Amino acid sequence: MNTSLSLRTSKEGFTLLEILLVVGILVVIAAMSRDFYGSFVSGAQLSDNADTIIYDLRSTRDKAMNGQDDRIWGIHFVNGANDYYEIFSTPSDYTDLSKIINVTSYLKAGVSFSYPAESQSIDIIFNKISGTTTAANIILNSGLDTKTISVQGQGLVN
């Protein structure tokens, strides 16, 4: 019987080319994920702000219809350096010195008003008992996304 020794050489590990290829693929995936995540967060913040404003408009209308504090209720929207809105109650309108500001809410970072326009404000005031108001739109934007909140004359909010 003839026995011969066979020498085997084994390679363990990865070559530099294989490592660079894997790192390159991971970089491409990370870049695509960052863009997707950024637009997802931006859209989520826009939706969250819009939902909160819709809730506040409906709640403010309910307070006016219930005649809470025997006052008119409204929301004052301000497009400025920091976009925000104030929920207030008043005997007549926002300029009345006896108005009471109940809540001030700022929009989240990256979300701003398109309407009212820059350096402008708008008031949506709901009448007592009927809840009617002057029809208006509030437009929010975040990057390329926009969301329009419509308030109808009957006080309905969409």
C-alpha cells in the first residue's frame, strides 16, 4: 500500500477586496436609509402637528358652543421666527385687553406655517352657542410635504 502525504494549505479570513466590497455595500444601504428615515420623521412630525391643531380647533369650538366662561373662544396662529398658536378666550376678539391666553403651542422643529404667510397671523374665533366662524385654511409644511387644515363657516374642521 502506497501512502502519500498530501499537503493542504488553508486560507482563513477575508481578503482586503472582500472587506472593501462589504463596507461599500453597507455605506450605500446606510445612505439610502438615512434619506428614507429623514423623510419619514419629517412626515410624522407634520402629521403630528396637524392632528394636534385639528384636535385643538375642535376642542376650542366645543368650549365656545358650551359657552364656557361666558366668553368667545378662538385660536391665534402666528407665522414668525418660531411658528406657534395660542388658544384664547375673550369677550370680543384677540385684540381685546381682557383676553385670556389659555395655551401656547409651538410647532415642532422642521414644521412651519405656509399660511398664515411669513410675519402674519390669523385668528379663528368660534361664536358662542352656534360654534360658527369665518371659513379659513391653515397650511403646514415640512420640506416638500404640506398639510391643509380647513375650517368651514359652520365651524367644522377637516
